[in-house]
Amino acid sequence: MPSAGALNLGEFTLTLEPMLASKIITWLEFRRDMSDQDVFPYHQVGVFRDAQNTVTLGMVYAFSSADAKQAGRQST
């Protein structure tokens, strides 16, 4: 378990956002969170690590192609 002292945290995120069609926006995101202490829960109860990785796959359907273009601009 982490100590009560200050933590040094960091993260790295890589996002790919292709449009499959004019109304479908998709994204694939990889994120790595890091710490100088073991603060991220691992597979077993009570076990912590100093880093964790997450992968997210998302999809949005826009009801008009103008909505899709606008949503694509807002997420960058």
C-alpha cells in the first residue's frame, strides 16, 4: 500500500481517431499511468504496482454528417 507522502504521477496517452464512414467516428486509445510508488491495484487483492495500462475502443454515430465533422473537431 502506498505511503502517506507525496506522489509523483505521470501519464502518456496515444489516440487514433479514424472515421469509418461519414457518420461513424471511432477511436482507439492507449494510456499508461505511472507513479514513483505502488499505487495502482493489480490482479490480486492488496497487490499494487507502480504503473497501469488501459486500452479504450469507442464509437459514436452522428445523426448528420455535419454533427460527425463537428464532433471530430471537438475531440482533437
